[in-house]
Amino acid sequence: MKISAFALRNSREILRDKLNLAFGLGFPLIVLLLLSAIQANIPVELFAIDHITPGIAVFGLSFISLFSGMLIAKDRTSSFMLRLYISPMKSSDFILGYTLPLLPMAVMQTIICFIAAIALGLTISMNILLAIIVLIPSAVLFIAIGLLCGSIFNDRQVGGICGALLTNLSAWLSGTWFDLSLVGGTFKKIAELLPFSHAVDAGRAAMAGQFDMIIPHLIWVIGYAAVILVLAIYAFTVKAKSDNK
């Protein structure tokens, strides 16, 4: 009940910030429309809709990190959170209470992205539903990154890290815009050690019906998400103790 009540409060806070909500949901659509327009005017298949859509969906999820990070960072400096520190809620309850309302938002963002892709020519198939399901661990990953940053840094710092640094990392190291093999070398090795390219490749494998390729990529994403969630809980615990001193 306490987690549900806290999650409901966080849902209201998210819905209250309509400008950032609209930006988070709408910006990936703008990118998808732009790339589709570019593809329509070039002779080579550079941004095929079935190939680019999972990448845009993952890129869009990076904005969820900004949402989660800003939400928890602002709460940490408020009297509201100071009152909650004396409640029987554990750090894991707080992190779960932030995650639960953000996850439906992330899934809705992914669904909207695929609906837009269908309008732009993506063939309707059951693989779309599979791709949306496959991208759920990626949503958890980006939420966890935001919660970890928000548990450590203030809201201005979170804006820089999640708003600028993370979106660029997830864009350039995910293979969304170009094949990582075109760069190769150390850049490709670093990208493959991070979860972003695996998140995109899992979505693309689902879209292509390459079911045997989904799990190997998902293992990377789920592993990163689990570790970062644990780190977020630990960081929140440490900060809560220091804030109460």
C-alpha cells in the first residue's frame, strides 16, 4: 500500500509537468519523421523504417532517464522527502515507487513510436508487439540510470548528465544512426561493452523475426538494468542517511 500510494503521487507529478512530458513523447517522433523524409529523397536505403524504428525507440527512452533523475533529485531537496525519511519505507520501496509510474510512460512512448512508424510505412506484424515487449528491459535500464543519477546529484547536474551526456552516448554508441562496424576499432568495442547497442539490436532482431538473436542481447540489457537498480538503491540509502544528519 505504501509503495502504491507513493507511486500514485509520482504519477501525478509526472502528469503535472506537461511540457517535459510532451517533449519526451514527441521528440523521438520528430526524429523519426525527419529521417523518413531524408530516406524518401535519397537513392540508397540508409534509414529503412523497419531498421531505424527500434533505434529511435531506444533513443527516445533516454529522455525517460531525465524524467526519473529530475523527479528524484527535486524530491531529495524538498521537505516532502524529509518527512518520508522517517516513514517505514525502505530505499528499495522508494526506488520501486519511482519506477512503477515511469515504466508505463516508457512503454507508451515506445508504442507511439511504432504507431508513427506504421503510418510511415512499417508493415504491421506480430513482430511489432514482440519488439515492444523486448524493449521493456531497456525502459527499466534508462529509468534506473536516471534514478541512480538523481540519487547522487542535484537537479541541475542531472539535467546535464541525463539530458546531454546520456542522450549523446545512447545516440552515438547504440548504432541507431550508423552501423558500428563502419567505425570499428576501439569505438566499436566500447559500444559493444555498453548496453545501448544491445538494446537496439534486440529490438531489430525482434522486428526481423530473428528470435535466436534476441536473448543474447537482452542478457546484456537486463544485467546492466539489475546492477544499476541495485546501485540506485544503495546510493539512495547513503544520501538519505547524509541528508538526515
